[in-house]
Amino acid sequence: MNPFLGVIFHWAGGLAAGSFYVPYRGVRKWSWETYWLVGGFFSWIIMPGLFAGTMTRDLIGVLLRQSGGTLWWTYFFGMMWGFGGLTFGLTMRYLGMSLGMGVALGYCAALGTLLPPWFKSLLPGIPVPETLRQIASTTAGQVTLAGVGVCLLGIALSALAGLAKEREMAAADKQAAIAEFNFRKGLLVATFSGAMSACFAFALTAGNPIGEASRAAGTSPIWTGLPKLVVVLLGGFTTNFIWCVILNIRNRTGSQYFATADRPAAVIPGRAGEGPGATLARPAGGPALESQVPILGNYFFSALAGTIWYFQFFFYTMGETQMGKFGFASWTLHMASIILFSTMWGWILHEWRGASKRTLGIIAAGLAALICSTIIIGFGTYLKAGAGR
């Protein structure tokens, strides 16, 4: 166990999670449900199976030897998390990367970190190492909980800065940075997304027997979290697949997976260099020109986004193996690092353009608190590791 290495892995996962939505900006003339589902195939099906199949021992045998209860609860909480992942994409649409992630992950960090050990006190049989009372009874545990508190403070400051930005920016600036900016709608979606996304922490906990069986089969400890991701993400895929197909049918966008051109029409919105609703020129006596869809590029950017998304939990499971009994803090570290890197992308993509110095100062304080929280949590885990020697 190496807690500082665990922090590094969690930061790597946070970089992936905070960056995955950027490639989606390269998708053109596809609806949200189309590119979200294509990316999801790589996030939840292809990459988990590929890495678990090549980097662990006897993947199929390990899964087949699990009890029905282990597989069901791991899959079930994965489905519940899927609702959060589904609405997480909508959060990015309405609030942008920095504010959207700050609000949604605030709920996710608090619930996903503190609820498992709290439920341990109510249901002693669940596979969580310690209750909150047990954690708080030691110096190392108190330090770690203090780090969690600092993290939550940083998340709150990030959300406060986002609210201040929303009040200060002109409508035109908001629309220039985030085409579908809507604070009220985005806040509601982010609240639901954050609460449901916390189920991922429960899914990973429920899947601990899978990791233990993989280790018994000869898998290196650092890779033992990969097999349970197969089950968790299959649950998440189920929820997202059903909803995206429903939207494809309702919005008649199913043909986008294969179409290389928009349907012929005199008005095709969204052309580069033309305003919404611009009329396309026609050849004399000919039909309306079709707008070409970059289908290969769309598949590439969606696949890239999905692959980057998967790496957040690839590194997360690696970091979790290094945290020992304080693995509950892994979720907080993960959330904090995501907000750090998503805020970085928000600045790069000019989402904070027009914000006042006061607002920028608040977000800077939030980022500083998040960085401090990772150091405090890492130190607390280090103390715990020393006490266990």
C-alpha cells in the first residue's frame, strides 16, 4: 500500500474525467443521444472488457464464480449510477464543464464518500471496512475526515463561483461560451445527477468480492479492480442505452449512425459561417443542397471521448488499491481532481470570460482548497498505513 501513489493515480483519473467531454466538441450534426451512445459503447462495454480481459487472470471464470447477490448488487448500483451518468451529459450542456462538474460532483463527493461508512453502522454486513465512528476514533481517521471536509468546502466554493459567474455575465457571453446555457435547468439536472452518481461508490463496494476473487486467481493487486468495473459499467450501459434509443426513436435521429448527409432541405441550421436558419443556395432548377455529415470524424471523436472517460475509473481502481482501510476517501480525491481539471478546461475554453475579479478569486480559493484536501487525505492515509505496520 502506497497512499501517495494512490493520490497520483486518483489525479490521473481526475484528469481523464475532467477532459473526456472535450472531444465531443468536435462532433458535428449529431444529436446528443447519438454521440452519447456511441461514446458509451467505448466507455461501458469495449474498454472495460478489453482491459480486464488482457490485464487480469481468468476474467470469465472469476465472474462466473461470484454469488448472484454480488453480481446483482454490483449491477444494480451500476444501473442507478447510470441515471446520474445519463444526466451528467445534460449538465455539461446547460452549465458548461467547470460549473456543471462543480455542482454535480459536490453532491456526488459528499454522498459517495460519507454514505458507505455511515450505512456500515446501520447494516454491518455490507462490505465496507469501517464505520464513520470507527474512522473518527483514530488520529489518522480524524485527519482523513478533515481532508474530506476541506474538499467539500472547495467544492462549495467552486459552485458559489459558478453562481456568481452566472449572475455577472451578459446573456450573449453565456451563449458564446456555452450554446445552451440555462442555470436553473442545469442546476436541477446537476442535483439529480450528483445524487445518483454517488451510487457508483456503492457499486464498487458491492463488487469487492469480485476483486478479491481476481486476486486469488493470480491477478496483480493493482489490477484487481478492473473485473468489477465490467459489471458496474454494464449496469450503467443498460440505463444509458435504453434512454438513448428512446430518444433516437422519439426524435427520429436513429439514421444518424449511418447517414453521411442531412436530409435535403432548403433550410439547414448550424452551417459554418451562416446564422441559424440560413437558406442554402440551390443550383438552377435543382433540389436543395444536402449538408454533409462528418460521420467518420463523429465516430472518432465520440470513441475518443468514451475511451478517455473509461480511464478515469481505470486509474481510480488502481488508486483505490493503494488507500487501504481509508479507501472511502478515494471518492473524495477523485471528485476533487475532476473539478480541478474540468475548471482548467473551462478557462481554456473561455467559459469564465466576463467574470469579475471577485468571482475569479472565489474559484481560485476553491481550487486551492481542493489541492489542500488531496494533501491532507494523502497524509491521513499515510498515518493509517504507518499505524498498521
